[in-house]
Amino acid sequence: MNEDLSKKRLGRGLAALIGEMDRVPEEKVAPVATMDRQIPIEFISRNPRNPRRLFTEGDLEDLTHSIREHGIVQPVVVRPVAGSSDRFELIAGERRWRAAQRAGLAAIPVIIREVDDRVALELAIIENVQRADLNPIEEGMGYQQLIDEHEYTQADLAQVIGKSRSHVANTLRLLKLPETVRDLITNGSLSAGHARTLITAEDPSGLANKIIRDGLSVRQAEALAQGEGGKPASGQKAAEREKDADTQALEKLLSDVTGMQVSVNHKNKGGDVRIQYTTLEQLDEICRRLQS
């Protein structure tokens, strides 16, 4: 199957993929084995590569109660375990699977997919991202897993997941933070927006605790990270101090891609993007890229 076409279709979501796979036989997409088939719950094992790591007790208890009352409304998605005729591994739906065990269900409805590790990971990330089930650190780790194991670029990820490239880049940047700060993001004490202001700070853990303790806004956190008491770092321009973390990340991304200094300036109803060049060769390169 054409890889670019596969990624475009995956980016449209898990439900779209499930509905389309039966209708495109010429692409040799693996057909659906069974829809809504009931499988004994003990024949299903969790996926150790699932990007979702955190399952809160409260959420599980609420879902368990709902399953006891109404059953499982949406089937889980599984794939056959290699070398076994009756064993399956979860692709998506681990929370439902866990709650079903708590509710005492003997069997649960499944959708079976014949997919490899790469597609299984894509599906798991897409479903969790679209359902907002992943915290930012889990999301970033899932993206990094696709990059490390399947040679994805950030542009590939943006297309597959259905997010902007800057969103992917910003989420991956959170993984550079110390584990203590990542834990604060995971448990919800610190937002991703606050955390991005700390990536280049000398003491991100200390600043993170101060942000939480004082209830600072993202803008206040940016000022705190730039200098003690909100004072700018030495030599920093006023215009740069006013830019939020997302804009600064976008500037860095564009600078890395072009190899030149790029600035993004937002105004009331728009803005401008400026690319600085130092040689005529760099100007020629800019013109070539724009023309292509």
C-alpha cells in the first residue's frame, strides 16, 4: 500500500479507517476479520507499547459502573498474536478492557485487525489523541516512539495524527524536561503551556514548583523563566520577551528547517514572517524554496 496514502487515511481517525478498510480492496488493505465478535476476556492481553500509561482509579471506577449497567458500547480493537489461533493483543481500548475485567464480564466485543507493529502504534496514538486520553507526556512519548522505531519525521507525524507540525514539535520538546517536571505534567499539576516556558530554564524544577505554588499564568511563567522577578535575560530584546512559548518554538522550528534566522510577529489581524539572510547564496536558496 502506498505509504503516503496510508498516512493520510490514518490521520482522518480510527473510525474512518475501520469504515474504509473494507471498501478499498485494490490497495490490499487487511480486511476486517469480524465485526463486534465476542471474545473471552482472558484471551486478550494488553499492548506493552500502548502510549497510554496512566489510568486513574476514579475514571476506571466510573467506567466499571457504566459497563455493569449498560455493557461495552464501543468494541475494543485487537490484533491476533503471532503463532496463536485464539490469543489477541489490544490495539485500542485498554481502559474499557480493564473496566470490563473489574465488572466481571466473561467476554467483550472486539474488532480484529491484521496489522503490523507500526500501524498498531499509529492506531493506538490516533485513538487516544482524538479521545484526549493521553496526557502531554504520554503523547510526546508516543510520537518519539514512532520517530525512533519507524523513522517518522515531524511532518509525517503531523499528517498522520491530524495535528499541526508546531503542535508535534512542542509536544516532543516537553520530553527534554527533567523527570520531576514531567511528573507534574503527567499528574495534571502543571499544564503543557506552563511547562514549555521551562524548557530552556536553568532550574526548571524549582520554577515549576513556584509556578504551581503561586498560581502563575503562562505569561507570568514566561517572565519568571526569562529572569528573576520577570526581568528579561541579559541582552534580550523587548519584542522577544513578549512572544509566547508557542511562537518561540515555531521560530526555532522554521530556523532549523531553513538554516537561517526566522522571526514570527503577530499583529491585530495577521502578522509577518521574516527570514534573515547574510549572503546572496542564502537569498537564492530562499527564492528557490519559495518557487518550488
